[in-house]
Amino acid sequence: MEIGGIIAYLVSLAIMAGIYAVFCLGLNIQWGYTGLFNIGIAGFFCIGAYASAMITTPKPTGVYAHYVNQIFGLNLPFILGLLGAAVICGVIAFLIGIPTLKLKEDYLAIATLGIAETFRLIFNNEHWLANGPRGLMGLPQPFQGLVDPKNYNYIYLIIIVIIMVVVYLSIERAIRSPWGRVLRGIREDEISAAMSGKDIFHFKMQSLVFGAMVMGLGGALYAHYTKAISPDVFTPLYGTFIIWVMLMAGGSGNNKGAVLGAFVVWGIWIGTKFMTDLLPYTLKARAPYIRFLLIGILLEIILIYRPQGLLGEEKEVSKLIE
Amino acid sequence: MLKIEEVVKSFGGLTAVCECSLEVSEGAITGLIGPNGAGKTTLFNVITGHYKPERGRIIFQGEDINGLAPHKIFQRKIYRTFQITREFSQMTVIENLMFVPEGQVGERIWNTWFRPSAVWKQEKAIHEKAIEVLEFVELIDLKDEYAGSLSGGQKKLLELAKSLMADPKMVLLDEPGAGVNPTLMRKLIANIRKLCEEKKITFFLIEHDMDLVMSLCNPVIVMSEGKKLAEGTPEEIKKDERVLEAYLGGQYR
């Protein structure tokens, strides 16, 4: 491979890692700071991606209408797709939160896992909604005409980095303020937090909604990167568990760790793909499962030997005044 | 100040608090004693909104606070501590204290982004107050330690310090002396007395350590089998036949 090819490959790797970093930041609000056991990230991933897809594409007309069903198509700019994805995910998180946030953490986990799979199956089976298993294609990309299409990824990487930084900074500010302190108190001891006058349900809801909005952004960024989405993308493995591994690896309760974990684990994940390419033919068919196994083992190793992750939570978090 | 009228709370077939009526008067340190299982902690949980009573009324400063959620009870300026301390262990001591004040500007997420100077200003004031409180309870040297790494006795002091951050009118202490060594205990007693006298905070405390109760509390209320059994000065309680019977059973009479 020539040097240009390697760089292009690294750029595409960084784009995916950057998208996953956005998801990790969202999960970090919910789990890292509030202790909400959300294992339905894929649900928000899915909703965010579809929402942005339908906001930014036109509703098919003429002969296409025979082949592509989608419930609406607004043909609006990319930025509105991103915002729409975030808002819709926020609203859905709010609705999910009403019955589930009163549950204890393991039950919340079961509920979110179930809801995420339900979303995926709805998109898969309801053809009128978003074209069923064939999914949606031809999503627009911003600043498309600016450069040669084969160099477009550089522009998209810049967009991802900008969004990631904005998300990172806004979360950091909120977490280091009294708002974040309340979330962390709830994570540590709900009853004590309630006795100190904090409305637990209210704050958990804010955390769930804010985290889900960030995840919705991640979903939208993914959709416009691949330009085509279908329900089989949003499986628990790619949509939820790998993000958990990233956050655990990087350091739950640390936003820098969340970003670092996304890049490290995505690097390892892609690296194992190269390794499995070297396997003999007889094993190649099993290679994907070996990779899944490796991710599972990695999670176990982290939880046993370094439960705080690469970068643990800082000792002093509310430090606006220093 | 706090009036409990015929409160009933049962768990399944067990009636933990059974038509209990009692009154706590303002400015005093009222002790609540009684044998294990008398319903003391349950009564605290009912007062602070963790359990809803089946019957009865709880009146604080003339208002019915029965059935309010715990955070609403806090807003009425009642603070309670727990028998087994419930600190935020992965947060520093000073963060534990800064958590408490009510209605902080920076608790609204919008304000953290759009009104940073107001958040900052209040945060600074809360920080100063936390330092002051930590100096009062002499935990200042530990302010940047994780609350979880404190000793049992220090955690009791931390609970008291947290209560001070709330500017309470009334503090319910559930066994403040349990697991505290004698030196720390003296400090705790001195602190409670000082707070009652200087800051006019009313205390209502459950305790098994009779030395602490007899030296600190007046009046003392005795609970047994979910009801108030007796009330009086420490001396009166010590002499009360019914109290001895409740604690020791009838066989020693």
C-alpha cells in the first residue's frame, strides 16, 4: 500500500473512532456520572441515524416511490438533520424515562436493551416507515462539492472533530458545575441525595435525555458518513457493547477517557481484522466470532485488572472555582 | 415544633409504628430511646418521607408534611442523618458538603452554559461556607480526601457537617454515637450542644449510648413496641419502672 492509501485509511479509521467517541461521551453522562445502566445505546444510535436520514433526504417521487418507502422526507440541510436527530432522541429518551427511571439499575438495563431491539425490529419490519430491511440510501454529505470526492473524508473528519470538541466542552462544563455534582451524588447514594433535597427522578431524567441527545448526534454522524443505513447496523454488538467496552477501557467518569477509549478500542478492533486476514482459510469463516470473543475477553481483563480504565475519574471533579 | 399524631406504619403483618404520638419542642435536644425493634428508625423514615404512613399526621411548624417526598421534606429545613452513614464515597469531603445547599444556580444545566458567572459566584460562596463548616467540625485537613476513606467516626462528623450546609431548623440524628470512639464522641456532643445553643437548631436523636443520651438530651422519649412509652427528663426516665421493664423484660422486677 502506498503512503497516500495508508493515510486515507487512517482518516477513515479516525472518523469511525470519532463517531464512537461521541457515543462514549453520551454514555459517560448516563453511566459514568449518573450510574444509569443503559445497554440500549443502539436504540438511540438507530433513531438518530434514521431521523437525520429522513430529515435531510427528499421523499421519493415518481418511479422511486415504488421502491423506496419512507414516512417523511424533508430535504433539509445536514445541520438540521443533526439537530433533529438530537431532539428526537431526547424526546424518545424522555418517554422511555417516565416508566423506566423508577426501576432499579439492573431492571433499567433489561428495559433499555429490550427497547433498543424493539426499535431495530420496527425499522426492519415496518416497510412504510423507512424502507424495511433495505434501508435508506443516498444521504447527503455537507460541503460535498468543495473537494474531489476521493478526498472528501478529510472534510468529514474535520466536521466530526468539531462536533466532538463542542460536545466534549459542553459536557465538561456541566459536569464540573453543581449539575454534575448532583449526578455524581445520585450515582454514589440515591437516598442520601434525596435527603439532601435533590429531586432524583428529575436529575436522572436530565441525564438520560442529555446522554440520548448526544447519542442521537452520533447516530446522525454515522448515517451521513456511510451515506446508507439499514436496520442490521444497529445490533447490540456494534451499537451498544463495543461502546461500553470503549468507555470501560478509557475510564468511566472521565470525558478524556471516553474519547481515548473510543480510539484505542476501535484501533484494536480494526487491528484484529488485519490479524484475522492472516488466518488459514479453514479458520477465516470463524474469524468474526473470534473477534467478538476478543472484545469480550478485553472487557473482562479491563474489569479485573484495571476497573477504573486507562484514565480513571479525577479526584476533584467540581472545580470551577480553582 | 414537630408533632406526630397516631402514626401507623406496618410491614406485612408487623406493625413497626403503632398509633405513635409524640411531640418535639423547638430549641431542645430531644432523645429517642427504646429497645431494638421499637420502631425508632421507622419513625424517622416516616417523618423524612422514605415511608408513607398508613394513618396519622405529621405536623412540622403547623403544616402537615405527611407523605411528602424526601427532597420536599429537606426543603422544609429538616435534615436527617443515617444510622449507617451514607456519604458519597467516591467524592471528596468538600464535594460532599458542597452538594447539599438547596437550589444552586448551577444545578440547572442551562445556567452552566449560559450564566457561568452567576454559577461561579455562588460556587465560590458555597465553597467558603463548606470550609467554614469543616473548620467547625475539625475535618478541614481531610477536605480533599475521598469521603469513603474516612474512619467511621469521621463519617459521623461528616454527616453532621452536611446537615450544617443545609441551614436546617431541625436535624434528626440516627445513632450519631454508634462506632465513635470516646474522644470523638465528646467532640460530637460538644458540637451538637453548640449548634443547638448558637444556631438554634432543634435536634431529635436516636441513641443507644445512655451516657450520651443522659448528658445531652432533655427531654428523653422512650419508645417501645411502636408507641411512646414514657417521656421526661433523664432522671425521671432512669427511675421509670416501665422503661426498665421494656428494656430488660419483667423478670428483673
